[in-house]
Amino acid sequence: MEPSQRIERESIESKERRIGIAADHGGFKLKIQLTLALKNRGYEVIDFGAHELEPADDYPDFVIPLAKAVKRKDVSRGLAICGSGVGACVAANKVLGVQAALITDSFSAHQGVEDDDMNVMCLGGQITGYNLALELALAFLNARFKGEERFIRRLGKVAALEKENNH
């Protein structure tokens, strides 16, 4: 491999390892645990908050900035956590260009990326235990979009609907 190719590949890999994470009070503990575990595995984890446990905080205040960062490609992917994961998922999907899903199993964690180009994974901090959450996060982060014609065609139909609804 030529030196310029190696540097370019390292740059791409570095960008892929820059991820965002956000949680409200319902996902705060899990966010702290996942952040530490992912940093220990070489990920650069950008924390969009909450930065302290505040029982009256609101998930959109943290999830929306995370989703916007994913859209801008400031981070390669995002992990959004609230109590059930549902609210975080609803909020993240309001940002055009974000494909978020509530994930509870390993197959969906990687398949959502491979087939549907999912870029934000949502978790329920009061539903999903740490060991499973870490397994899901790693499956999500290690997966790559396949880019096959049928997946691109399907995503095109979703994008057309988004465009139609935003006019």
C-alpha cells in the first residue's frame, strides 16, 4: 500500500471511530457505562449530554444535537438513549438524513446498518442491560452499509417521501 493510501485509509478509519452519544436521565447511567467501554476500545466518543443526572431533563435537548451532528457528519454514527428508547428514536428521526431505530437484538443492530443505512441506534436505558447494550453498540458500530441496488432503491423511496413532506 502506498503511503498516501495508508494515510487516507487511516483518516477514514479515524472518522468512522468518532461517534456521538446522548441520553436523558433515563439513559444517563447506561451512557456513562457505554462511553467508558467504547473509549477503552479506541472510539472517540463525543458526549452530547446530559452531563449530570437531572430527573426533569428532556431527551430532545440531547438527542436532537446528536442527530444534527450525525447529519453534518461531525460524528460517523450516534447512540441515543432514553428510558425506553422510543422517545429518543422519535426525536432523532425528525432530523432529515437520520435513520434511527430502537434496537433490542444483535441482528437488528448490524442489519439496520447493512441494509437500511441506519446511522443512529436508540437504546432504552431502563430496558436494556449494560452487557446487551455494549454488544448491540459494537454490532452497530462494526457494521457497514452494503450499498446493493435494492437497498439504495428502498432508501431512495424513503428520501422521496421526506422531500415530499418537507415542501
